[in-house]
Amino acid sequence: MKKYKWPIILANLLILLIYFNTSIFNKEKMLDEGKLLLLELAPVDPRSLMQGDYMSLNYAISTGVAVDSISKRGYCVVKLDSLGVAQRLRIQPEKTPLNDDEWLIAYHNSAWNMNIGAESYFFQEGTADKYAEAKYGGIKVDGQGNSLLIGLYGENLKPIE
């Protein structure tokens, strides 16, 4: 068994490197080719809004959803309004049906609300004040409903930098 020890360790290391590099490649591809959607932020408990160097986020598309009436995992179908802000149309368990001007955002259902996987925004220490007025969360989505939070946007629909 000792003679197989190093080949097994190296094979596992190679598998991990391939997995992580594929994940990084897919995220970079989503940043380059994904559709930018602005999601209106909903109020969050002010006591937990700023904790250290991150902000807890809650989105308007996930408010008012009866979490006990939807599946554990599924898709929120959104459509962009005239300003480019995503508006929830419906919740569905599968990727289809989907019209040409609609976008999918994958969600998972927690005990209290519908999460899209971008519920925290981390920022540099000491810069919390400029993010306090954030009105929108900017996410990039791909055709499969995967999303990636890219930043916070102000009321003027411009990124907060």
C-alpha cells in the first residue's frame, strides 16, 4: 500500500486543481458574458445591516413569497423594467417555460425566505458609509440561472465605487 500512497495523493491533488480551476473559469465567463440584472434591495433589520466589513442583503424579488408554498430549490423568473431593474414574474421549479425577454435566477428555500446566494456584500474596512445608501444589488446571470453578485448600485443606477 505504501507504493500507492504518493500516486493517490497526487491524483487527488490534480482532481482538486481541475475542479477549482473549472469553477474559476466558469465565474470569469459569467462576469464577461453574463447579463447584468439590478435587483432592488429590500429593508433589512438595521441591527444586522452592518456587521464588521459586510452588509446583509435582502432583495425585493424575494419578499412576499410564502416559503412553505414553493419548492426547496427552483427558479425565480424575472423581467427587466424600463430602467433595467428586475421584477419578479413567477416562481417555478424547473428552467422552463421561459420567454425570450425573461431571465432565471436560481434560488434555494431556507426556513424563513428565498435565497439567491448573494445575501452578503463584503467591502473594505472603513468604507461602510458609502454603501449605506445602496438601492440595488447588481448581479450577473447566465442562461442556467446561476448568479454572481458584482456590486451595489445607488438610486441613480450607477455602481457605488
